[in-house]
Amino acid sequence: MKTNLHPRFILGAQLMLSFMLVMVLPSCEDQIETTYTYQTQVPVFIEVNSFREADIIIEPGIPLDQPGKIYIYGDYLFISEPGKGIHLLDNTDPGNPQNLNFINIPGTGDMAINESILYADNYVDLLAFDISNPENIQLVKREKDVFPNLYSNEETGTIVTYKDTLITSTESNMRWNSWGRPTFRTDMVMLETAAYAKSDGGQSYGQGGSMARFTLLGGHLYTVDEYSMRVFNVESPMDPKYLSDIDLGWGIETIFPFKGNLFIGSMTGMHIYDASNPAEPKEMAVYSHITSCDPVVVNDDYAFVTLRSAAICRNGANELHVLDIKDLNAPTLIQSYPMDNPHGLGLSGDYLYLAEGDQGLKSFNVADVKEIGNNLIEHLKNYVFTDIIPGPKSLIVIGPDGVCQFDYTNPEQLKELSCINVAN
Amino acid sequence: MKNLYVLFFIAFIWSCPLISKGQDLSFVNHTEIGLLTGTDNFGPRTNFTFQTFNGLQIHRKHHLGFVTGLDQYGNYSVLPLALGWRGVLNPQNRWQVYGGVDLGYGSALLEKVEINEWDQHHWRKGGRIAQGSLGFRYKTKKANFWTVSVSLKQQISYFYIGNPARLSPDRKRMEDWSYYEEDKVTFNNLVYRIGYWF
């Protein structure tokens, strides 16, 4: 048979046809490979003797890693590293804080300072350190077994803690909200606060944020955990004594002292306790709201409560509530204002500073509590903040990326003085 | 990844006719539209594709250049950035057989991070692209060409779902997420295209 096609063309056509067959025959099916990674907390069992016998080591200053809470005392700034210890910084010049020491306290969560004595938890124990000379910090007291809820077996002295662990799997039953997936609860660790304690009862207290879970009032140290408040007598600062345990329900988050009263923020509302007898605080009122996360700050007439809708906070609202507390037995809601992602807050005179999470920092004039929504003064967006202390020299703000200080001598215009960033 | 971008940039500059001074090398553009066909979890799929090859004729039968365009898989857009080769078997004929190979990266540049009301983050990342093509081109009177081609195209993409464990989580740091799901999706396509070559 004769053809006028070029032989190379025929060869090409044949090649192409065979190539097409090779391509078409195996069906073109998409492949999906899925990996599921989640953070969970693996239980770690520790014998109490192992950490009681180990020395608490004071190390030279180390960079911040996962800052938890802030506390100021005199010219010193304390930044906790939950589970690891406490950084001590010289904040004489807020524009240039100096990292002095790191107090290595495994299993620590919170702190408070009274008369140069630093209180911090060490798993089930409460420790007291003499910090009058920051160059030479001394452990002066270990009050044992005061946080017994960590015990898995009190008789054998075994406590259980949970270690954050990343687990990666390609098993499809590890998909989020599949049955059989281990639960995680790392968000709990993020609960923090903002408040400030004025010196009272003749003792000089430091000042914690609104998300503090340790607080001092009337010669007593109050600590709150998930379900209860514990009371310690610290009238002799070097020798804290455990007194009692008060059941508070569930989801307790923050504690804020003001004029002889304790304001306790929980996931369901705000509890007010009369601490005029500091050893035996009495419940005066509970203001209940929808389930949400909420630190509290107060002044003479009003309480400011933030509600946040993080998943762990059971999806409430993102709001600032202003309550009338002139009658402490009957707090009433005056007004609520929508917010972005409110965390801790701080009050200084007529100005309210609000940490808006990844939305930065907002300042409001709250002289007229019915018009706060229209009195936004500044909104600094390029920060991630969770808690605030309006300190004597600077406004100190903390977030997962580090600690920043602002000059707020002109409350209408914040000026950044310094930022200490985390190491990574 | 960075090297790949540098390579693309060099290829792009090199293939730009105004910059390359080699007078023997003539500029070539080959623009095609077509259909990506394949099978996903839900059955057969057909998606739109557009691609344009810009390059230089370095030999009577060979062309090298830079390939870009758009692949639209449902609501997911991929911007291909690839180096390409085109070879013509019989340039002396009116009907010619040609082949091509493209290698590069499919970028999810056009995709945005979505955060739902439960604060769950969804985002996408591109990946490797490899394509082999065979086709015919038909010479017009102006010595330009109409083309039809069939290709096998593999395109990798990564889809992510994350539940943040902290504020402003870093999408590259797994510790910042309480839950982090990565779907590596390999799109295997049989592609039919028509195009114009000058």
C-alpha cells in the first residue's frame, strides 16, 4: 500500500498512540495521604520524695520560653514559666529590663509575693523564698501536701502530672472528633489573669495581673484551682500555714482582691467573697452569666468582667460586662459591650486596658460606664496579649510572644518602652 | 523551595525576548486551554486548566521555557510555576508531532487562610508539578500552529486543618496546635488541551 505520509510522521504517530494508551489505561485516581497530629497530655507519675529531696536551683537568667504570668514587686518583675520555674528581672528601668535569675521550680503554676517572700507552688507543696536579696535567693519554707488534688496515690506519695506530647498518626480513627481519639486539654494551661492588689494590712504585697490564681489579702494567701479556694495564713511571711479549703463549684479561673473582698472569676460567673475575717471568707453573692472565660477587675463602684468564647470556655460570647457593685450582695449588670477576643484586663484610674488576644491591646476611658463602647482611645493591633498589670512605672503586658512594657503616664497615648521576646 | 524560585526567576528572565540578546534564538509562546480529568473520592472529576509556555527555540526541534497558568480544582486554584521543554519530531511537515515535559511547583498563592466560628483554621499549600505531554501541531499559513495535546499531569497539594493551642499560632510549628491535620493530595490528571503556538 502506498502512502504519501512521511515515514517519521508515521513513527511519531505510532509512538504517540502507544504513549496515550499507556497513560489512559491506568485510571487517573487522586491519592490522599492524611496525617493527624494532636497534642495530648501524657500522664507522668512522680514520687514526691524525688522533688522534695532535689535542691531548688537558682540559675542565672535564661531567655523566656513560654511565659505564663507576670507579677511585679518593687523594681522587680517576675515572669512565670508554667511547670518550670520563675524568671526574675530587674525592672528599675522599664525601657531596659535586666534578666537576673531563673528560679527552677518544677511543677509550678503561680506565685505571689509578700514582704520579700515569694510563694510558689511545687506540685503538691507550697514554697516560700526569701527574695530580699535577688543575688541570693533562699528557700525558707516548704509547706507540704497543701495541693493534694495532684495526688494519684497519697499513701505511696505518688503524684500525677501531665506532659504535653505531640502524637502523629496516619490512622483515620485519629481524625478530630472521631471516636476513640484521646482527649486533649492543653488549653487549660493557658488560663491566666489581671488585677491589682493595693498594699493593705500593713504588709507590702506585690501586684499580679487580672488572671492571677494566687492572691494576697489581709495577711492571708488565697489560691484558687479548678474547684476550690485554699486559704493560707501568711501573717508571719516566712512561715505560711495552710488553713482551709473552700469549695467553689467548677471552672474557677481567676482571683482579684479589692478592699477586703475577693472577686473570683469562673467560667459560669463572678463570686464575691467577704474576707473581712481573712481566715474564713464568706460568700456574699454570685453573678452568673453564660458559660465563658472571664477575668475580673474592680474599682469602688464597678466590676469589669471579660467573657471570651474560646473552645475551652464552652463557646460563650466575646464581651465586656460592667457590673454595679455598690451593693456587694447584689451585683447588677449595667451594660455589656461586644469585644474581639478579650483576655486579661487592667484598671488605672478612669482608664481600662484590655488584652484582646491576637487583636492586641485596647484602652478605654471608663469614667462613664454607660458609654465605654464609644470611648475607645487606642487599639494597638500588632501584638498578641493575654494579661495586663498597670504597674507604678509602666503598663506591663504579657502574651505568648513575650512581655512588653508601655509608658502610660499619658493614658491616652501608650508608648512602647521595651519588649522581651521569647527565645524561639 | 527558595532555590526553586530563583531557578524560575532565571528561567523567566532568560525566556523574556526583550532581555535575551541572542539573535539566533527566537521567542516562542504556546498557550493552551483544556480539561483536567481524573477520579477523586466522589467519582470522576473534570476541571479547567489554562497554561502558557514562554520560551526560546534553542534548536530546530527544541524549545525551553517557563510555564505558568491556572489549574482550577473545584474551589481550589493552583498557580503552576514550571520549567518546560518542547520538542518537535518533524518540523518540516504541515502536521507535526511534538512532546513536552514540565517540572516545577504548583503554588497555592491564590488561597486564603479560613478561620471558622469554632476558631478552626483551614489552609492550603502547593507542591510539586510534573507533566508529560504529546500532541499534534498544525502549521498555518503564517507559520504559526494550532495544537491538540494529551498530557499526564501530577500535581501535589497539601490541605491543612488546625485547632490552635495558643494565640496567633505559627502554621509551621506543630506545637502551636492542639490538633493538626495534613492531607497530602496527589492529583493525577489526564489532560486534554487545544492551543495556539507562535
